[in-house]
Amino acid sequence: MVRGMGKYLVNLPAVTGRRLVIALPLIWLAVFFFLPLVETLQVSFTSPRRGIPPYEPLWGIGDDGFFTNFTTGNYALLLQYWSDYFGPAFNSIKLAFFSTLVCLLFAYPMAWWIARSNEKWRTILLVLVMLPFWTSSLLRIYALIGLLNPNGFINAAGLWLGLIDAPIQMMQTDFSIYMGMVLTYLPLMILPLYAVMVRLDADLLDAAADLGGSGIQIFRTIILPLTLPGIIAGSLLVFIPAVGEFVIPALLGGPDQLMMGKVLWTEFFRNRDWPVASAIAMLLLAILTVPIIYARYQDGRDAVAETPNPKQAEAG
Amino acid sequence: MGRMNGLVLSLGALGFGILYLPIIIMVIFSFNAGKLVSVWSGASLKWYAGLLENDQLLSAFGTSLLIAVWAATIATIFGICIAVAFVRFGNFRSRLALSAIASAPLVMPEIVTGLSMLLLFISMESLFGWPSGRGVDTIIIAHATFGMCFAAVVIQARLRDFDMAIEEAAADLGATQPFIFLSITLPVIAPAVVAAWLLAFTLSFDDLVIASFVSGPGSSTLPIVIFSKVRLGVTPEINALATVMIVVVAVAVIGASWAIRRRLSGRDQNQ
């Protein structure tokens, strides 16, 4: 009985400790991640005013008792100036979608190359993929500007070699945006693709080739279906942040390459219309809800399907 | 497959080219005496010298370093908690809530996170008087918040591979849970904890968007200063700064992967 008591006493702090381990991050994230989103939703339904903060409180208790300043005016404004707000929204989706495709076009052969290399080359190539991922994306975009500028490296080299007669306008075009997106998000597409490709059984491909399958047949019937989870995971990792991207359209895009992130930024910092900025944030979240929920659903499926394998975890 | 390989290799090489050409050109032209990133006008270290005298960049560097160290440390501690809860605690009551709230920041657009954090800080200030104004502390909180979710992912992967039987054996021998965690679990997951800290540090050190919202006067981080300079045009000092930062990261990443490789091969020989 005494031993039973002892066990109880030992377990008591353990149970409290367990609660604490769960409660600490849960409370932190509830306060600093979930509450802010609720607050943004609230501000998106208030009206702007001159002062600090530059918006009316949504509700409160004043001298005359409970009051609210609820208005759907900000969303009405988004609808009224449809082309100013939904235009950038469609543009964001379009640019993010094609950026994802371009990333996939390069990442797929790169990941295949890495996965099919011998162990030494695989490590080197993986480090080469990870290296830009660890360096500041702002600085990489800045480096790209030096390349694409009218008086930048590419134009200077082209002129010097006599390939072009006059500098080509590359900055502030869709091209510069796509280059920026590829530069920023390519590693995020390569890593999940590599993770599925390295698990792909080479015997399967040999068997298919022995049976007379052509390259395209093998790709369509074996490689593509088996790497599909990697394609989906990588595409979500690129598409979701690309839709809300701010730095790339701000530094590489011109006045025509409006994206939602840039519009939100302008409303907030330049026009100081915080309620409209909040409404844009909510619109951005609404657009991303479907891919985000789909990503979580995919994650959940992977977690169930994943078999613990130390070597893969080290490699990934 | 022979025909495919040519296409695979050339697209792959082009991909690596896109990743590296801008960086390589920038590094080369950081030693250029002239201002342009296109015309070579002789080798010079003057932009590096200018860097050392640029108080604005240096103080922003210090601010960023301070913020990133604190944010990464908080993020790693909370990230360990999240990872331990998911991998070791089975089905606890708030599991679904924690998993939703710990993975949402991973996919939330930065610009939404930044805006909403600022709105929270402002309404907290008017309610409780804290935080008074925005500055280093609010940036640390914001960075720790999304950093811990990334840290949790890294640590979870390692914790999941770790054999629970060792912990159970220690518990059967009468060790308390905190003791088991500190003497067995933590040393085993240490590489992942270090990786998580470095990831959280990098995310904080590189963040422009969130910091722009939650920073105050006098707490400009390095990316904020760089962004404002780059908007005005190409500044050669930034070439020098970027080169220094890329060299530091490259040495760290290559060194770390070399160390991991050595550890792995050492482990294979022991088995």
C-alpha cells in the first residue's frame, strides 16, 4: 500500500507536468495567433477614423451602455471597387498558380536527379538545394534585381556579346515575378518531391523497362502516380505562400503586377485604412481556406501512412 | 530511359543555375570598385569597408540578432512542448485544438499574421496597458509564435523515430518524468533541437513582413533597413553585406551536413 501511495505521489507531478506541457503552447498560440485573427475579423467590420488606433472599436460599454459600430461597409467597398481589389486577387491566384507550375517544371527533374545520384553526390546536391533556403530570401531577390535591371548583368552581357541592341525590359514584368517566385520557392518544391522519389523502388522501373515499356509509358504509369503525393505537397507549399506574397511583387513587380499582399500593404501603410486592410486579409484567408484545409487533410493522411524509418528521417 | 536523362539533366542544371546565378554574380560584383552590377571597374574592398562604418546597418544587425536569439530560444522551448505532447501523450483532450492551432501558422500568409498581431498588440495595450508601444519585445513575441510551429515539426520528426522502450525502462526503474526527459530524451533529440533553433533563428532573422507590422520606432530590423534601401535602388554595400551573410550561412550549412554525415557513418561502423 505504501508503494502504491509512492507511485501516486510520483505520478501527481507527472500529471501536472503533462498538463503544463500541453497548456503552455496551447495558451500562447491561442493568445498570439488565434486571438489576433479574431481581432482582425472584428476590425474588418468597423469603420475607420482619424486617431490612434485609426478605427472605431467594434463594441464596448460607454456612457450610454452597450454600443456597437458594426458595419459591412469595408466589404461593400471591396465589392464596389471590384476591379481594384478582386483584380489583384485574381492576379495573385494566377501568378501563384503559374509560379507553382514553373517550380514543378524545374523541381521535378532536379529532385529526380538528386534521388538517382550516388550517396556522395546526393549529399552535395541536397546541400546545394538547402543552402538558398537558409539564406535570406530578401537578399536573393535583391541579387536577382542586379541581374534583371536595365543596366544589370544580363543586359550588359547581352549588349557586350552583341546578342541584343538595346536593354530588354525584364524588371517590372510577369517574367521578373516568376523568376523571383522560382528563386524563392524552388527548394520548397524540391524537398517533398525528393522525399517520395528516394523511396521509389528502382527495380520497378527496371522491370517495366525489361517488359518493353517506353520512357513515356513508364513515366505515366509508374513514376507519375507514385510521386503524386510529393507533387501535391510541394505544390501546396509553393502555392499557399505565393498567393499572399508581398516582397516579390513589391520589389520585382511594376504598377501592373498588383497582388493582394501589395494591396493590403498599401491600404495599411500608405492609406492607413486599417479596416479595409483587415477586410482584404479576411478575403485572402477565404481564398486560401480550401488549399489550407486540403494541405492539413494531406498532412493527416501522411502522418497515418508514414512508417517510422530513421534513415529517411535523416535524409529528409 | 537514356533519352529522358538528357532532358532531366538540362532542366535540372537550369534549375540550379536559376538558384545560384544571381547569388554568384552578386558575390563577384561585391568586390567591384564601381557601383554597377554589370560593369567591372577593378577589384576593391571599399563596400566592405563602408559596411563597417554604416551605423544604420550595424545597429539593425544587432537588433535582428537580439530578436532572433530570443525568438528562437522561446520557439524551441515551446516547440519541444508541442512535439512531446503530440508524439508522447497519445490522445489527450485538446489534441485536435493544439494540432490545428500549431499547424495553421505554417501556412498563414505572413502579411495576415503581421497585420493581425499588430491589431492584437494595439487592443491589448488599450485594455491592459501592455505592451506599451511596439518594439523589440513585440517582434520577439511575433517571431516566437510562428517559429515554435516550425520548431515543433522538426523536433516531432526526430522524436517519432526514437524508441520509447528506453524511456519506459527508465520509468520502470523509478526515474521521474522530468529526469527521464532531461537525461535520456533531450540528449537523443539534441540534433533536432539544434536544427529547430537554427530554423527559428533564420526565420526570425530573415523576416521582413511581420516585423514591419509589429516594429516600432527605433526597432528597425536588418531586413526592414535592407528593404527600404533596396526600394531606392541597388546599393553596393548591400552586395557586401549579402556576401558576408551568405558565406556565414554556407559555412554553417556545409559544416552541419558534414558533421551529420560523419556521425551517421560513425554510427554505421559501430553497428
